[in-house]
Amino acid sequence: MKSSSKHILSATLLLIAAGAFVGHMISSSIQEAKAYICKETLVLLENAVQKECAAKWKETPLAYQFNRNPEEIGTYKEGTIYIRDTAFTLRYKIVDPTTDLYHMGQVHLVMTDSLYSQNLQKGLDSLLADKNIHTRSVVGITSTGYLYDPDQLSSDTASMKIDERQSYTVETSLKTFVYTAYLGYSWYTFWKLTPTEKMYIWLAIILLSIAGAIICLRKGQKERRFLSASAENDAQETLPDEKITWEGITMGEGCIYFLDKKARLQPQSRKILRIFINTPDHRVEKSRIKQEIWYGNYNKTNHMTSAINRVNRLFLDLECPFKIINDIDAYILIPLSSETEITNEEG
């Protein structure tokens, strides 16, 4: 049963190796997808905020005039503002006109209560889908500064598993806005980001490993049948054998005799000789030998050739004038003189 166990072990190791290899490839692909999502989310969140602000500004046009000296851009100044009869002194950085307009627009949207996290989430989801990133997302807005504005969340994050968090910050002279995107991944997220070629490679490896394991198991099953049949055959052959005499050859008690010579006779060789002796023309089909000796359960063509050669060696050791020769799909037991005649005819 060692050979059968070897095939089972081979099939198991093949499946484990294939599973480990595919698992490693999938894990690497997931890490690549996470890195891609992390890189893209921050850019897309910024784009979503800018697009939402631009859309709101079209609805409520903002009167704006840049009244700073261009040489002051990049420097810091201090100023005073009054909110509800309270004076606040602030220090702010002078920026270029485009950035200043963007900052003033942010403040304007907050003061007019026109910036909603739900709208930002819809915009972010649309941009993520364009990049083939399909995740559950929540967008939050928090702000600090001189103008009070409550924090916002597009939906509750308590019921979701947060796998990625990216924040985009806008600092103005009056307030600091922090836009945060919370993302939750699923297997569908990574499935959509995995190249089709990779999935075909994984599938091919899995199918080939399963096919290889099935081949190993079937081979082991055939060998188990063969070993079982051989054991049964050997058990039958170990029983006391009848004495057979033919053309001066005597078989019995585990030995073969010819004239005054004697040799040990293995059970398999004895059975092969008995088949040839009991066949009228001493011509036996190979399929019959395979069936009667190996019960047709296993492809033993090479073993059959070796078994016939062992019988012929017995004839040589006993100086017995017989030989079993190959005749395409059969073997023939003939006297040595007949072999000489056949050889001369072929010549």
C-alpha cells in the first residue's frame, strides 16, 4: 500500500502547493488594489469637493474682487473681524487670486448653508465608479474657525467596516475645512480591479492542479486494485500445488525439474507455464496473460515481458529445449528447433 499512499500524498501536496501559490497571487493582487484605491481616493475626493463647490457657485454667483498687491502673495498679515459684536484678531496668508476665490467660495457656501456631505458622497461615488472602484463610501465635513458650522456625515459609519480613510483639507483665513472619505471594501471591489488575464491564470492553475490530483488519485486507485488482486493471486499460489508433467518438465512443490536439474519456481512463473502447457497450440494471447495473471486491472505490459523473460531464463538454467517467443499480440511456447526453423524462414 506504500505506492498507493505515495499517490495520495502527491495529490495532496499538489493541491496544497497550487492553493498556496494562488493564495499568494491573490493576496499580492489585493495589496496592489488597496494601494491603487488609496492613491486615487485622495485625488478624487479633492475633485469631488471642487466640482460640488463650482456647481453651487453657479447657482449663487459670488461677487469677488482681488484687492491685494501681487507682491504680497505668500506673505502673512494680521487683521480684525467682528462676529456678533465680538472682535477677533487673526493672522492669515495672502494667496493667489484663484486660491483666494476658492477659499472665499468655501466660506460663502458654509454661511449660506449650501454645502452638503450627501452631495459630496454622490460625486465621489461617481468618480470612483469611473475608475472602476466599487466601494461603500461615507463623506464627512468638519470645520474649525470663527464661523460656527456643525460637522456633517453623509451617513452613519457605525454599521460599516472602515478599510480606508482619506482627508482633504482647505485652510482659509476664517475657517479650516476637513473633508474625509471613509471607504469599506468588499470582495467585489478587488474582483473588479483584478485584470482578467490574472483571473484566467489563477483559474488555469486551479484546474490543472485539480486535474493532476485526480490523475494521481486514479493511478493510486488502480494500483490498489492491482495490489489487492496480486495479493489474492499470491495467496492462491501459496496453496499446495498439483504436480504437472509435460515433455520431460515436472513442476511441483515450488520447484521445476528437467532431467536431473532442478530450479526454484516462483508462483507467478508456475502459473504462466501452466497457462502455456494447458493451451492446445501453446499460443496464448497477451490479453489473456494480462487478465489471468494481473486480472486486467493494470497496464502491466512491461511486467509481462519481464515475467516471460524469467521463464525463459529458467529454461536456460535447466538446459531445457524450450522457449517462449513474442508473436505480435501473443506469446508462443515452442521447442528450440522450431525457433531455428522460424528464423531460417524469416531469413
